[in-house]
Amino acid sequence: MTEWVDVVNKRDRRTGKLSRTECHEQGLLHRQVHVVVVKNSCFLVVKRSKSKDVYPGFFEIGISGHVQTGESYSEAARRELREELGIRSGKLRRLGKCLIKTGDISFFAFYVLEYAGRIFLDKKEASTAIWAKKLPKRVTSATKAAMRLFKLR
């Protein structure tokens, strides 16, 4: 199934619509989200599936994904939480937004979710997830940016 995303300009204004693949191939600016999931003093560390096209086998805190055409950043964050972790509730707190180069270049909106419920990992997206206080070394660009926002080490 084709995943459609909005192409945006440097002011994050929609200028068109393309498939996620075309956006990546053409290096066009688009939108993504990253949600850091925390419980007590730990955060969820997810190891991305080796079948992922971007950062396969890397670790990230929480989840990330593309904002689909017509979605808001917060709607995309909620959808990604449902799809990747089975999380359907909780209060999202937006941390901010910035441009990040991850092999392509995207606006990333960052959120945090405090969550103590069960996680239902989608094995197509991630191979494992653990609650941790420290991060492994091989992390994604979005996780590095989230670490700066959270002042994590």
C-alpha cells in the first residue's frame, strides 16, 4: 500500500503530495513525528526491525513515523503509537519541532507520552523494546535530536 505524504516548504507549508518513496528519492522536505514513551524514570528503547528501509537495526527512544497527507502532527503521533506499540490512550505533550536530516530531510515534531500500560510491539516495525535509563550507542538521528531536547545521555 502506498503511503502518501505532504511535501512542504521551509516554512512547513504544504506545497504538494507524493508517495513517501518518491519524497525520499527526490530529497523533498516532508513531515515526521517522534514520540518518546516514558514510565517512571525510564524511557522505552525500541530496536528497529532489520527490514526497515531507514536505520534498520538501530535503536530509538519511543517511535517515529511519517505524517500522512491530511494528518496533523498530533494525529500522526497517535496513529504511530497505535500501529507500532498498541497504545490507544494517554496525554501527549508536544516538545517542539525542528528540521532533521535522516538520509532525507524532514520537519520532526517531538512528543512525550507518560505511559504505564502494556506494550504490543508490531514485529514488522521493531524487533524488541525495553524500559531503560540509558541509551545504546547506535541510535537514529531523530533519537539524537530527542536526546538533546530531553538532555539525556
